[in-house]
Amino acid sequence: MRKYVPALMAALLLPLLAGCGGNGDKTLTVFAAASLQGPFTQLAKQFESEHKGVEVELSFGASNDLAAQIQQGAPADVIATASTKTMDQIAADVTDRSDFASNTMEVAVPAGNPAHIRSLADLTRKGVKLAVCQAAVPCGVVAAQVFANAKLTVHPVTQEVDVKSVLTKVSLGEVDAGIVYVSDVKTAGPKVTGIIIPAAVNAVTTYPVAVVSKTAEKSLAADFVTLVKAAAGRRALAAGGFAPPSRS
Amino acid sequence: MSRREPAPLLLVVPAAIAALFLVLPLVALVVRAPWHDLGRLLTTTQAVQALRLSLLTATAATLIAVVLGVPLAWLLARGRLPGTRLLRGASTLPLVMPPVVGGVALLYAFGRMGLVGRYLDLWFGITIPFTSVAVVMAETFVAMPFLVVTLEGALRGADSGGEEAAATLGASPLRIFFAVTLPAVRPALVAGAVLCWARALGEFGATITFAGSFAGSTRTMPIAIYLAMIGDPQSGTALALVMLIVSLVVLVLHRERWWYAGVLRGGGR
């Protein structure tokens, strides 16, 4: 057994070394809302291929968590949040802000829909296990707005830290339904089915992107924002189920 | 070594840095705590609910750990069964494993689609995730090994003379366990239980993964602190201060037993 230990250690350490030897001379760090994972991963790859020697480092999470990190001085160059309100909180720390997408909500149920959810009202049924985002993150705010619009009172079993956590609980079948973005259902694959929320009661959130004022890579950061807003960005976002920013 | 030499500088300097490193953040927390608003921040429903839930679940987890973990420690220390070493490894693995991994594992075992959880749901209509029971299970999973390890060490180190004498006098093995073995390792049992309780109180990763987060039923203090630090740092800091004070109280109450009798001397008297 003992003679395997060095080999095991090497196997564990190898990825570390690989991570260190990155090929980029410059790194652009992008903080983005959890829901943007699909399109932003794709856009980062495109950005790297268009900017030789630049590596894009992506960090996804709850928008207000990312905003709080920026306030604490996290070394991000670009930030994209899932609501204008979270961006407002860090208005003093960012520049070149603009809206680039919008999203609405959908009910996500596990494949096979075990609790036979057909409408929002079904979520109020006794025994239905519902997951939502916690009240402070954008997806939680928008979900609460949807239930207020529909004049429904729900009793979720859990309030997750971000929208992808809600989606995970749904795809594992641990809850009967979750309130997530339309874009999440679109990219979730066969383990999750979406139930459309009528436009009359649905709510919209707008996604702003901005350059972090303290960035050392101001022009690269501006280039990334441009890419997000350009035709390529719009295509990637549309493919991921996002809508263009609303003009309200 | 009767004459006391001054400690060598090569040891004193790193030791001082280590001590400073451990203490400074706590001082910073105390300094930055919103003292003027503490009363209001700590009496919000959220804060009271989280503290209550944390104290209750950590205590429940410790009781379970004592009831189940003491026999396990005894079996590991005295057991002649084949595979004892393997069992020891398996039962102390949660000690060195990231708690969030434990949460994922619990989900796959006791979740609604889990190995065991599937049948609990199918046959009895019981689903464990997202309940306070799940919180207790997550805490027990992570914290019980602390009690088992502490107690096992003491049991191995304890003198078996008393037990042999009792056996010669005709006492049953169970009677020997309760009347002789257990009293002899009491300091280690207390130390292990306290360690287990403190670890359960601080549990975060396994809980949020397996039990989710909902005020009143599954949102324990560490989760409440984490969430509050995102949206409302003032109340997050206030809650963190409470946890610091609770930990301090535990440490002071058990200073003697824990530090000296329990861990260092392996529980022997």
C-alpha cells in the first residue's frame, strides 16, 4: 500500500501544476450571476480566441454575493449581475454600465413531474416540496414578485443561495418544483421540465454588465463588455434562453 | 532540566506570529461588531430562530453521538473482530473529509432519490432533506467522529486491571462496561462530547447541502451568518459575535477537563 502513496500524491498535485502553467500572459476576471454560466462560458472562450495571450477567469455566484465581494475589493475586472438593483449597490465601484439581457421565471420540475404540477396554483398544494432562491438574491426577489402578482402564498421547503442550487435540487428530484429562470430550464437538459408561467403574472429582471473601476485591464474589460453586447453575445444569450434587455 | 533557559528566539518568533494570527481576526470581529445596535440585531425573529435551531440540533446531534458513538468507540478500542481497522478508518473519515462532501453523500443515501431515502419515501412517505432531522443527521455525521476518536484513545490507554478484577468477581460484560470502563474514561467522554457539540454547532457545508436553508427549520447560525454577510453584514457580524461568545463559554467551562485530563492524558486519571 505504502509504495502507492507517492504516485497518489503526484496524481493529486498534477492538476495544480497544470493550473499554474497557464498559457495566458494576462488574465481577465469576470464575475457573473449564476444564471449566466452557459452563455458567459461560451463568450469567454470566444474572447480568448480573439485575444491571444489573454485568459478569462470566470466566477459565478449569487449576484449580491459577487457585489459584496467587489465592495470588499475582490480583484474582478468585469461584473454582470441578474438585477439592476444589485448593480445599484456597487454603483460607486463600477463604470461603463449597461443592460444587456433580461430573463423571466419558469417553474422547473424533475423529469416525469412526480407531483403533477401544471400551474403556479399547484405549488400551494399541501405536500408539494418547492425550492426557491433566498429572498436577497435576484431570483428570489423576482420569484416573490411572481407569487405576489398571482396572489398566491407558497411555503417553500428551502431557500437556496443561488438559482443553480435550486436547479440542482430539482434535477436530483429532491424537490417537486423550483422557481428558476426561463434560461435555466432551457439549458438544464432532460432531467428538468419547465412549466410556463403566464405572462400576465410573470416578472422580468434586467441584467446589467459593467467594468470594475479598480481594474488594471481597463481596455480588455471594455472589450469583454463590448463582446457581450455585440451580435455574438446576443446570439449566445438568445441560445441560452435569455431575452434582450427590456426598454422600461 | 531544572534550570529554566530563556526560550530560543527561533521558536518564540514563529510562535508569536502563530498566536497573533489566531487571535487578531477574533479581535477584529469584536472591534467591528455593531455594539450600539446589538440588542435589536440579535432579537430579530431570524436571529432568535437560527440560534434556537442551532442549540437544539447541536444538542440532539451530541446526544445521538453519545448513545451510538460510545459503543462504537468501545468496539474499536476493544473489539477483536476482523475488519476493526477498516471500520476505524471508515468511521473517522468524516473527520478529515470536507463537510460538503458529507452533505452530498448524505443526499445520495437519505435523499428522496437516495439509496435508503427512496424506500423511506416509497414505504413510509418520509422525506428527510429540508427538515430539522436532516440538520441533526448532517451534524451527527460530521461531529460524531470527534467523540469516537477522543473516547477510543482514552479506552485504549486506560488500565484494564479494574475490568479484569470485576470479571473475576463475576460481573457481566455489560455491567463491567457501565460500572467500571465508562467511569474510568469519564473525562474523555465529557471532552469528546463537548468537542462534538462544538463541531455540530459550527456545521455548515453538510447542512446546507443536505438540509437546505429555511428560516426556523434548517437555517442554523452558520448558514444565517453566511447569508447575512451577503445582504446585511451588520446582522451577520452580530450573529458571528454570538457564536464567538458561545465558543468562548464552552472553552472556559471545560478548560480543565478538556485540555488536561481529556486530550493530553488520554483520559486516564
